[in-house]
Amino acid sequence: MIAIGADHGGYALKEEIRAHLDEQGVAYKDFGTYEGKSCDYPDIAEAVTGAINAGECERGILICGTGIGISIAANKVKGIRAALCSDCYSAKYTRLHNDANVLCMGGRVIAGGLACEIVDLFLNTAFEGGRHQRRLDKIAAIEERNEH
């Protein structure tokens, strides 16, 4: 199960990605926005990342106008490794090397066709593990040391 959410700046791209996921038979849960009305991206990021941390969803897709704000918000949540991607290479390697669990994109930055290719790579690429796990363990240790 994939969690997906967008603010008003990412609404149109979210709808294109939802249609693509439907065509691919990928199950997802939509955390809004549902009509493209103005909303705050931190609220959407918190809902999607909460579903991941609760075990309801395996990974997430977040979209705002640039992808920057929503990725910053998502990365404030312990256990979340959100990656802003606007190309296929980054989408592939953020999974292979970083085991990213949230894909962030900018609805005003990339078009639907490219976004759907990025989503496919993100969802279908497995984490390599090995030496990369050591680095993820160090990231987790940073989170632990900086909990409030």
C-alpha cells in the first residue's frame, strides 16, 4: 500500500499519478488534498508519513509546487527518508542506496509522463543494502541523538 498526498500546488500531478497507479494496479491511500483548494503542505506530509510509520503504508509519494517544502516537512519525521526527485536516475538511486521511503516531487516542476516514470522506478527498485545499510544506521543514530 502506497500513501499519496499533495497540497494545492501538487494536486493536478497527484491526480495524474493516481490514474497511473490505478492503471498499474498499485494499491494506494490518498491523503488529500481532494479538490485542489489551498492547504498547508506540512499537514499532508504529516498524514502520509504517519501512515508509513504506523505500518499502514509501505512507502509514500508527496507533491507540492516545487517538492521542496513538502520534502523538508516529511524529513522532520523520525524514520522517514524523503527524497526530492525530478529525474529517473535520482529516483532509482535513492532507493538503491538510501532506501528512501517517501518520494517527493514538484507539481510545477515536472510533467505527468516523467513523474509517472519516476514513480515506477521508485516503487520497483529495491534497496541494495550492504555498505549502504551502514550509512542508514548512521542517519538513524543522528535522529536518536537529536530527539527532543
